[in-house]
Amino acid sequence: MDNIRFAVVGLGRMGRGQIREILKNVPARYELAAVCDITAERLEGLPAEWGKEYRKYTSVDELLKDDSVDLVSLATRHLDHVPMAVKVLEAGKACMVEKPVAPNVAEMEKLRQASLAHPGKLFLRHNRRFEPAFVKAKELIGRGVLGDVQYIRLCRAVGYCRRNDWMTAPEQFGGLLTNWGPHLIDQALRLIDAPVTEVWADMRRVISIGEGDDMSRIMIRGANDRLAEIELSGVCTTQGRELEIIGSRGTLYYESGAKTIHVRMVDPAIEFQDLKPHCDNPPLKYGNFEETLSFVDADYELPATALSDVWKHCAAAILDSVPYPIAFDEAMEVVRITEEVIRKSGFAPLQKFCAAK
């Protein structure tokens, strides 16, 4: 196989964006073979830059009969992901699944079984794992720049919007949590880097036209005692820090749209002394009267990674047998935590998707 002949199911904003992303960033490794949408009108007037050689389908079943298609990417509504992915895998084709991969762990288990029956064919699109600020933050943590990481804060304010499309409908598994939550939960789990021991959550509908949530706050604690806070908002009218991490020797933060990550840390040349607290009357000043610390401020350039790198990794897995960096069990844990968030928050419109406990 010289390149991957791919098809996209669902020609809404996400599906069209995927095609643009692939053809712009990895054109040598992919060829658009087909598109599919149940709404025939969406198959008309498609962008000229997509070419003219691909086929058009209004039925997934018909698409799967097309022997020229190697990979099918699912950019459909949330609840379609698992049933369609199982069909794609059973047809012997590779499958890229958009997030949220599944509404709950039970559905995810169905996908696991299909994947085990067709190994090496399933790819999960947690593309925010390649977000430059996240990649750099993970590198700095690994280098010990911050010392022992204690607190992680991930925030995404998507703009004040009284959204009224299907993504706000709980019966479609819609809402801000199921839209943005998988991205930040995946990042949080990678930064915690330990099994999860505790989840707390609050979900609210504030201004959304539909009954889905548009404001959530989540706390996730790891077995290593790292604590991650996630804030999602479709209500906030301002932009601020998207990422903040506090460690025993410093703090890093990334502001929306910035080209660097800023770190303020204790001078690396300083070694903490082995001191003990004094219970007698201290000097009349705050803090530590036996130790003077100095600090270093540094700005770190973001790496040249991009969300579209997910397609490069997919191509490397299919064409070069390089392991895909997003493991099924990692995506399963994202689904499990999302389900736990819904359950713990008590957000009624989505409770039907949670297994009884």
C-alpha cells in the first residue's frame, strides 16, 4: 500500500474539517476515496480542492462495500460512533473514531471486542494530545523543572454562546462535557500519570438553548496525589489561562493564544536546606528567616506539533507498522471518567447514559 485511501462519514463541520486537515498536512500519505452523509444535499457543491475522483454515498452500508476504501473516519453524531465503528471493523477496514468515542463503558466494551477481533484497525482521535502547550508542559514536567507536581488546572472557555444545535440536546449525548470534556480529561490523565482514585464534578446548564450542560467543573485525584481541575465554560465572556501547573519548585502557565509557556521557578542552583520549624517567637517578618530564595522566570517556545499530527500517527501505524500512540485502554479511561463525572455531578439530563451502581 503506497498511501491510505480514506473516506469520511458525516459532512458537517467536523467531517469537512478532517478532510481539509488531511489533504493540507499529509497529502502524500492519504487519498480521498469517498464521502458519506445521510443528507444528500450535503454531497452537493463540495470544495473543488478535494478533487473529483472520490465517490459519494448516502449509506454507510453501501460505502463499506467499496473495496477501494482502506480507512473510514467517523465524524457523525456521538451515539453513532460505536455502532458504526463496529460495522467498519467487521467490513475489514481501518476506522478512526471521533470523540467522544462512546457514551459509557458498556458501549466501549463492545468496541473493545470488535477491535480484538480485528487487531490494528481501530484508531481513536484524541487529537488534543498533540496540542503544543500540552506537549511542552508534559516535557517540562518530565525534566523536573517544576519539582514534584501537585496541582494541574485545565480550562477551556469556548465563548459565550446560547448554542441551539443538536450538540445541546442530551438525548443526542450532547453538551459541553461530551464535546470538550474528552479532550481535557485525556490531557489531565496524561499529566496526572497515575491511576485515578477520586472524582468530583459539578455540571450546569446556564444559557444553552438545549437542555445540555454549558458549564462544568471537575476534580480528578491520582494515586500519586496529583490533583487536576478541569473547567469547561460556554458562559464565560473572557479568555485567560488555559493551562496552569504548580509543583514543589515552580509554576507554569499558558495563556490562550500565546506562543510560549511561562515558568517561574526557584533557582535550579538552590538546594533546599534541611530545616525545622521554630515554635519560639520568630523575628517580626513573614516566612523563613533562615533561608533566602531567588527565582528564575523563563519563557519556553511551543513545539511545532499540531492537532493534525493524529493523521501522521495513523498513517505511520497503517503504512509503517509504528505503534499508534493512543492506546485503547487510555481512551477507555477517558470514557470511564466522563461517565463518572456525569454520575457524580447528578446532572439529570445525562444520567440515563450511566450504568447503575
